Amino acid sequence: MESTAGKSIPARVYIAVALVGLGGAWNAGTVGPVASEIAAEFDISLGVVGILSGTLFLGSAVVGLLVAAQIGERIGLVKGLRLSCGLFIAGNLLFAVSPVFATLAVGRVLVGFGFALMNPLGAVWARNAGGVKLIGVFGASIQLGIALALLIGSGLSDAGIDWRVGFLIAAALSVASFLMIPSDAESAPTASERVKGFLGAALRHARVYRLAMLFISIYGVPMVLSAWLIEYLVREGDVRKALAGVIAFVLFGLSALVREFGAKLQERGLPHVFLAGSLGLAAIGLAAITFEPAGAAAFAAVVLIGVGFGIPYATALTEAQDLFPRAPGEPVALMTMAALIPPIIVIPLVGHAISGGEGDIAFGLLAIFVVLATLANLRRTGIPLVKAEEDAA
């Protein structure tokens, strides 16, 4: 196994990168398959479950992303990633044993903050350890984590197994991730050398906002789907929950495979317009599932969605890191934060829409947004911000 620099990548690093992404992203798919069970047990609506699965989880992730890069720079990637695993373990165990809604909320806040640390620190570590190839592995594992959480969660639910078991599984995965992270993983450079001037420069460039739309599409929209795709298919497509879980698995599992394929396409020099333009396939798939959320049509739709979300992933991460090469964790954290803010509001709204039989309208609006994001990113965004300002001066 070779990195982009021609150095051998140890098998443990491959496994650790994959486990970190998989174990962290698993938390995004734990609530969706059991939304109805949680609503029934705690006597709350799907909209309130949406607040639990999306608003609290992603809201705490956004807060965490404000300091994630600085934490990584101060304590190093190893300690930062292990801290994220510890938060996942604590949050999921608390959720699994909670007798009241309030402690469910605390558990989701803990895993949300862990998710904030895992994303930018894991992406920087992956690139340090193996370039775009390991970024592809990291991205694939994130989608696979969501896919498996949805598949296993819906299967357990359909089999009548207690919904809390899924959260015990999530905690166990994070224990494995913690143990697999190499103690000698490369750390990011110190903050004093790297972070000055990034945010101010980012806010002044329109291409940063275009890139944010791409991140919202490949991060934020899948978060909405992980929360509500199964419930939408069950209610509006009259699909059994286990089959809906399989359909969701196809979406996120295929996206996982395609993320690594997209990284290889980028390595081989495929033009940016094709890498970013492939996002349009996801818009077509979302439009299709809006009109026909059942059977074979739903399977065909999620194939398009999975491919459309998967191919641009490595491109988005490298474009973000290239905005500020001296501190690559900073733009990744900013873009990830920008991607997670909309679902905080959108996830409860989609849950309310599904409850009222208007899930098709919500999915149609998601399709329109992805079309706009595709058009906005046909030109490159990953040009160093500070260099651009120095050249203009």
C-alpha cells in the first residue's frame, strides 16, 4: 500500500482511519431507524425526535467545530481523536440507559461534540498519513458508518429488538476506534504558526460560500436523509421498515464506495467540472424519490443519490484544505460547520412535514438546493485565500 508521497502506509493506519470515520458517523444514523419507537416511549412527536436526532446533535457539533481545529493544534491529533471517541462512548451509554428525555438530550450533545472533533481532525490526519487516497478511505468510512447504522437499526427494529441496543453497538465501535488509533500519529503544526488571518480572508471571498454549498450538499443533506429517509419510505412509500433500511444502506453504502472511487478519479486528474458536476446526479435522484418513494424506483433513486454525493467528496475536502494550506484544519472545520448548521433547522421541519403527509415537498426542496450547489461549484474554489489577497495587493 502506497501513499501519494510513495511511502508505505501501515495496515493499522488504514484500519484506524476507517474505524474513526465509521464509529463517529454511526452516531448520525442511530436515531432515524427508531424514531417511531423513541416517540412512542417518551410520548413525543416526530418533530421533537428531529430536535433530538438533528438539532441537539448537530447544534453541539457546530459549537464544537468552532474550537475543533484549535484543540487538535493544542493537544495533537492523537489526543483529539481519542477525546472524540471518549465522547461517543459516554454519550451513547448515557442514551442507552436513560429513563427520561432530558438525559437523552445530554447524550446527543456529547456525541455531537465528538462528531465535531472527529471530522476535521480525522480529515487532516488522513491526508497527513496517506494523501487523497486516505481521505477517500476516511470519507468512505463515514458514509459506511451511517449506512450500517441505518441498516442494522432498522433490522433490529423490524425484529422487535429494544431500540437501546443500537446505542450500545455505537459505544462499542468507539471503544474499538480508541484502541486502534496509533500513538505516534502525526500531529498538526502549532497554532501560532498557522491560523492567523484565515477567517477574515474566508468571509471576503465568494468562492468560500460556493464551496459551503457543496459541503452542505455532501454533509448536510445526507444528515437529513439519515434522520428521515426510512420514515419517509415507510409512511409515503408504504415500504416495510427492514426494506427501507436496506434502501438507506444502498444509498450510504454506495456513497462510501464511490467516495474512494472519486478520490482515485481526482488523483488521475479528472477535470474539476466533472468531479463537482457529478453532484447533479444526487439532485436527479432526490427529484425521483420525491415523485415515487416506493419499490424499484426508490432503489434507482438512491443509487443516483449515492453516486452524486460520493464522487465530489475528496474534491470538496482537498479544495477546502487548499484554501489555507498553512492551517488545513481551519477551512475544513469552517466548511463542516457551515454544512451542519442548516440541518439543525431542516431536520425537525422535515419530520413535521412527514408527520403531515408532506414529505414529498420537503424532499423536492432538497433536490432544488442540490441543483443550485452543483451549478455553483463547476468552477474551482480551492485557491489559497491569503495568496489571492497578497497578489491583489
